[in-house]
Amino acid sequence: MTSTEQQVEPTFGAPKSMAWLWIIFGLIGWIAAFGLTLEKIHVLENPNDALSCDLNVFISCKSVMASWQSHLFGFPNPLIGVAGFVIPVVIGAASLAGAKFADWFFKLMLAGFGMAFVFVIWLSSQSIFVIGVLCPYCMLAWFGTIPLFWHTLLWLLHEDIIEGPVSLAAFFDSAYKRAWLFSLATEMVIALVVVIVFWSSWPSTIFSLTGVKI
């Protein structure tokens, strides 16, 4: 078989809506990771200083940074975000420029988003139930990661780049058109858990933010 007769692997181009989603939420996640990295550097240089994201005893970046969960792989977790959130931004920009990628590339990208999603769910559960402190920058990173996973997964199922059961084809098409519902539902569940677990702490937080003394 000559080279011209060989089957060429098909490539796919993402729609502009997906490209912009990767860029926007990738940037949101990157800003959160970069901000947290700067705060980590500040803590190392000035251990006794309070951070800009330290609002009270249960909303504090510094308290989360002190936990072992904040450096799970032996180095600060934000460094993963600083490197990782660049990927969807670059892919989104390339897609806007007309770049097309093989299906294995999108599957690999989804695998990365999937691991990030699982990592976020684990980190959020640790922050809420184990550490007992919320980190504003961390929550912003969660907000950036969740849509990247759900929208990419449902788009790939919709385009049959990831093959699902034929009987669910109509569901995948409908789910793709309403992908934001999956992201919103995930974020609302996390928000609801936060409100319930920290219910008794919210009044003091509101008063501290408004300057009202209690």
C-alpha cells in the first residue's frame, strides 16, 4: 500500500463556544493558582504576616497552606494549577485559529480534565470536612475546573469522539446543549455542603466583612 492509499487519521476542530470556554475557565483557574502561588511565596518570606485571603478562622488561605493536603505530591499544589491551566487556554486559542486535533488528543485532554476534576472533589472534601477551613483562591480554582471537565466530556460524547451506548445518543446530544446544568449542579452541591457545614460561622463572617461589631 502506498502512502497515498494509507488511511489518514481524522482530525476534529472544536466549535468557537468550546474554544472560548477552555480559554475563559482556563484563565480563571490559572489566576487562582497563580494568586495562591504568590501567597505561598509571601508566607515563606513572611511567616507571621496575614494574607489578603485570610478573612477569619474558617476562610483562610494560610491555614490551608499549612496542611499536608496542600502539598500532596511533595510540592505546593498551586504549581500544578499554574502549569495545568495553561493547557486549555492554549488549546482554546489554537482552536480559534482553526487548529484541528486527532481524537486521541481530545481523549488525552479529557483524561487530564478528569483527573483535575477528581482532584478538586477530593480537595474540596478535605477542606470542608477534614481541615475545616475554606481557601478563596482554592474555591476559584474549583470553579474553573468543574466546567472544563463537564463541557469537554459532553462535547466529546456528542461528537462521538468518545463512543457511548447508541441507546444514549439522544441523551448525550441533549446533555451537551445543557452542559452548564451539570457544572452548575456540581458547584451548587459543593456550595450547599459548605453552607451547611459552616452554618454557625457565617454570621460572624458577614459581620466582619461589613464592619459591624457583635
